[in-house]
Amino acid sequence: MDIVPIGDQALSVQFENVISPSVNRKVHRLYEALKKEQPAGIRECVPSYRALTVYYDPLQVQYEYLHDLIHHVFLRMDEESEASMNTYYLPVCYGASFGQDIERLASENELSVDEVVELHSSSSYFIYMLGFTPGFPYLGGLDERLHTPRLETPRAKVEAGSVGIADAQTGVYSIDSPGGWNIIGKTPVSLFNAANDEPALLTPGHLLRFEPVEYKEYIEIEKSVNRGEYSIRVEEEGET
Amino acid sequence: MNKTPVCTVQKAGLFTTIQDTGRIGYQHLGVPASGAMDMYALQMGNALCGNDLSAAGLELTLMGPALTFHEETVIAVTGGNLQPQVNKEPIPMWATRKVYVGDELAFKGPAHGARAYLCVAGGLEVPMVLGSRSTYTKAGIGGMEGRELEGGDVLYRGTVHDGPRPFERRLPKASVPVYEKQQTLRVVAGPEFDTLTAEAGSRLLREAYVVTQEADRMGIRLEGPEVSFHHTGDIISDGVAFGTVQLASDGQPMILMADRQTTGGYARVLNVISADLSKAAQLQPNASVMFVQVTLEEAQIAFRQLHRSLEDVYFAVKNKKWR
């Protein structure tokens, strides 16, 4: 573990420089441990793939003090227990009017559209972190056969809920934004709502699966989402 | 909640938003911190008006709005000099000013700097979203319904703490920042500074860079001598801070500002120190920038000094030592 400054009001606690669930779990364990400790002067912490960024108030706490304190918290952390992982199920309508790039993506990868849907919806994706836009999940575990370069020219607007692929990554646009990902479908569920007690739908450290739904079902779910009645299926580890 | 209409927006200006000192505690969900670009200017405006330092004000960009007041109140305009006028008469910056019912505040245009702040006694009152009144337009949250101001908007203020209102308080010249067209920004080394070749590192700290047209609340893109890495500049997406200087694969730096995304995949080679972020916030396209390296300790001393000057004004006003 290394601690380095990012400017005069933040520092980065860095673990191994790789994308792997085991390294990411250390980040989240330290994040939880610091949340419990609540050291004075820490404003907030942001977990990413392999590092925890700690934002602090230099009027309240010295860098050297925080540096030592974080080391101590890290050393005192419980031995890694098997973290229990939930699986979130996100309904997605693939293709149709929602996935304008799915046919091209299929032919570029020498697959049928059905095979793209089958491959994309049969993996469990590890949620490493949220970032890029509010509530956007960085996911690991996209099948190599689906890796596809991003669009040469990004679109000015991609609608929230759009499910896309860019290089080795898949993800869901959490708000309307410009973007260059290949869009293969859409979920009617919001990944971010500032009015909710828990504004982000997904929590890092857990798993996400995409569940194919037909257009009709998509519309039904969308209505239920708009009435504020829909919640996604979450399976706790150990359930079948 | 005390909520009094204070003024109506007649013309919106180029990009006018409600900002406070930022949205703290939601970056782990990917929600940008936002807040004033020039935090010192907003906070000093608040201090002069007798507000909490974190109260919300208006951030005005290059071309300010036109506002008509509905009540007698105290305002202060700080930050970049956009030439404020009340009823077409110039008013001083970095000073309180009493306005009356029907008075019109307008701006002639930028003389120095890029952004001014309008603070009103009592602070601007809009619903808190995720703990802040700051506007983040890209996600449509905070401020005035998540958007920039439009003609016809009515602004409300909160409770005035300041008792009998002073006629005019003017900040001593020594506390008024100077925003230059050729700006030196002090920096500390970032986590990936060492991925630069030795020559690239010293070039970055020696040469002048020019501010491009891409300079907004998210970041300021610079253009200058290309800087190269030992291997690649790209990193596994990681945390950034206000003032982080990223180096994209094209070798050109970008200073991340208030609406920066919470994480990024480019090398974080430098960080503008907090005490100089105001100067960065006031850069206009075509201005030139040079980076000068300081130590973390020097950076934090400079920040403490800046904060002390804010507190001096804040407490002088609060304790009625300055009328």
C-alpha cells in the first residue's frame, strides 16, 4: 500500500496497479473501515478500481497525521472474510428501437444478434466502482467475443438507461449524456435519482446481471418505474 | 424557512448559475463536487454581506445578467471584473452596496477575469439537493431546477443575520486578487508525475501554455509544447481533485475544475494548489499559464493564509467591528 498526495486537500491510498476483484475488495474494505473510524478532517472518500481517494480539510488535519492514521487503520483491518456478494438483475430490452448498434456490433464480431444477447446476458459482471456520470457502474467481466471499439464520432446525446459496449467494457448510461459507446439495448430502470435516499441504484463490490425482456414487458416496467413502484430483483449470495 | 423574493432575472447572461461551496459526500456515487469555480471570491462576497461563508450566490460568466430588485437589501459583487452597474452607474467590486426597490443591476462586460459572483445578504435560497445548493447542469441537479438561469426567474434569499445593515464595506486592496492575462499557477507534483520523462517533466514546469476555447466549469484545456511519457499516460480510472492537471495521450494538459468528473483515466501529473485555484477559475481563452512547483507544505501554508483573510473579514462583520 502506498499513500501519495493529490494536491493539498486530497490523497490517494494505492494498492496493486491492476484491475481485479481481490485488489478492489481491499479498497472497499479500507473505505468501510475509515467510514467507521470517522477521523476528524476527512470530508469524503472515493473508492476506485485500485485506490481510495481521501478528501480532507487541511485546516483541520495534517497530511502526515492522516498518512499515519490510514496506515494504522489498514493494519488493524479484519482479515479478509469472504465478502458476501449480492446479484442485481437489471431488465434490458435488447435491439429493437433501443439498441441501434446491435446489428453492426453482431456482424463486426461474426455473431448473430441472438448470440450477442445470449453472451451479454449470461455473465455476472463485477461492479468495481461508480463514476464518469452520477450512478454509472464500471463493470468487469465482458465476454471477449463482444469486445468492440467505441464509435469514431461520439453521439451528442445518448439517453439514460442505454446499455452499451466500448472496447472491453460494458455499462449503462446513468443520465442523458454525450457518448461513443455501441448501444445494444436499454433498461427502463433509473440508475440515479437525486431525490432518493439512496441516489445510486447499484453498490460497488456486488454483481450485476442483465435480464433480457421483450418490448411489451419493458413498457410495463417503465410504467411501474414512473409510478415509483418498481424495484429490481436482488439475489443474496447463497440463494438459488 | 424564511424565503423572501429578492430579485427577478430580466436577462440571463451567458451562463449564470447558483453555486455554493460544493456538494460534499456524494463523489463516491459519481456525483461531481460542483460549487463556485472561484471559491475565494464567493466566500469573500458572503463574508462582506454577513453571510455564512458557504452560502449560495450567483456565478456569472463573462456576460453577466440583468436583475431587478424587489426589496431594499445589501449585495456584493466579487471575482472577475465584469463591470457591474446599478441603474447604469458603475459600482465598486469587492464591496457591499445597498440596493433599493426597482434598482437594476447589470454588467457592461469583462474587463479582467472570466467569472464574477453576486452575493446577497441572507444568501440565495433554493432547495438543497444532496446537501448543496450548487447547480450541476449536466445531471440537472441543484440551483434553479438544475439549470442555468433564464429571463423571468425569481430569486429568493434566506434569513439575514446581519442586524442593522451597513452602507458600504470595501475590501482593502491587499485582499483583492489580481487576475492576470499571463498567469503563474503554483502546483504540487501529482501521483503520475514520475511517469513523465525527466525532460518532459522539466518542460512542463518551464514552458508557457495557452488556454484554449475549451475552458468551462468542467475543466480548462491548455495547449503548448507536447509532453511525453516513459510508456503511456493512461491509467486505470482513478480519483481526481479540484485543480488536478491531467495529461491526455496527446500530451496536452487539462486543469480539472468545479464540475470535473469524479474519476478519470489520464495521468495526474500536477495539481494546482488550492490558494491559486481562483486564478485558474478566472482564466479566459488565449491567456497564458506557467506552472511553478512548490512543496505540499508551502501549498497548505498558502491556503491557510488565504483562509485567514476570509475569516478576518467574516468575524469583523459578524462582531460589528466593521460597519
